[in-house]
Amino acid sequence: MHTYPSYDEKALLSQVAQGDEAAFRIIFHSYHHKLGAYILKLTESFPLTEEIVQDVFLAIWQNRAGLGAINRFESYLFVIARNRAFNCLKQIARERMRKQEWANNRRDEPEEHGPHIAVGYDGLIEKAVDRLPPQQKKVYLLHNQQGMEYASIAVQMGLSATTVKKHMSLALRSIREYVHSHMDPVSILFVIVLRFFLL
């Protein structure tokens, strides 16, 4: 573990505000363990905690111009982290409710239309995934089949989280274009309605 000499945090934040990356690294190493422990208590998820810590410090760097005016940086940092953690947890809860609603609706579907269209749609997705470039395909499968967060995928593949998100975005766009180009308009409309609660 790195150790850092005592420093004037106010002066250090002013340096970060001016774009000093070395000063930012000191701030990061001084707080990221404490911040991670705090977020982990809220989320009870190591992958989610890693992602939130990265997002918080990325936000600090992107909005660094105002750091010189902050008097209590630790409080400022933890408020940002708490808000992001709560927002993530709310989003997860909403997604679970939507998936449950979708599952309930699927049980009530008429059998003459739902199954064969859904199977055809899933088959098209599989074909679209097989056509993806290797990196995009790997990111897509790790995220959708193994449930890995972007931060964990980035570590496993030796990429930045930003690159992983870009690969995922490109993969989803390619899959969407492929599926829509191989389905008739009626089936596309049915699938959009059928999968509404997953969006």
C-alpha cells in the first residue's frame, strides 16, 4: 500500500482544480479505501461498489474546476458517493420490478403468438451476437450472460471502463440493426410491446 506524507488538503485541491494529476492521485489514494468501505455498507455488492467509486472520482476530476472553493472535501465526497449509491440501488429496484411485471405478463400471454415470435427473436439475437467483432462480443456476453459489471469486465479484459461501455453500446446498436432488418414489421411491433418492461 502506498503511503503519502501529510499535506495541506486545501492547497492540494487547488492544484487538482488546475489539472494537476499527481495531486489528484494523492487525493484518490487518500480516500478511495474509506469511500469503498462506506459504499459497500450501502450496496452490499463489491462489483457495484467498484463501479460507484470509479464514477465518483471520475466526477470529481471532470468537475475539478470548483474544488478550490470546497472547505470540507471529505463531506463533499461522501455526499456525492451516497447519492450515486442510492440512485444505483433505486435503478436496480426499478429494473427488478419491471422484470417481475414482464414475467407476470408473459404468463398471461396467449400461446398462439407469444412463443414462436419470442423464440424467433431470441434466435435472431444469437445470430447477431455471433456476427459481432470479438471484443464487442466478449463484452456483451460477459455483461448479459454472466452479469458482470462494466468495471469488472474492464479489469478482466485489460480495458478502461469507458472502452467497455463503448464496446457495449456498439454491440447493442449492431444487434438492434440486425434484428430489425431480419424481422417483419408486425413481429417487430409485437416484440417491442412484449418487452416494454425490460427497457
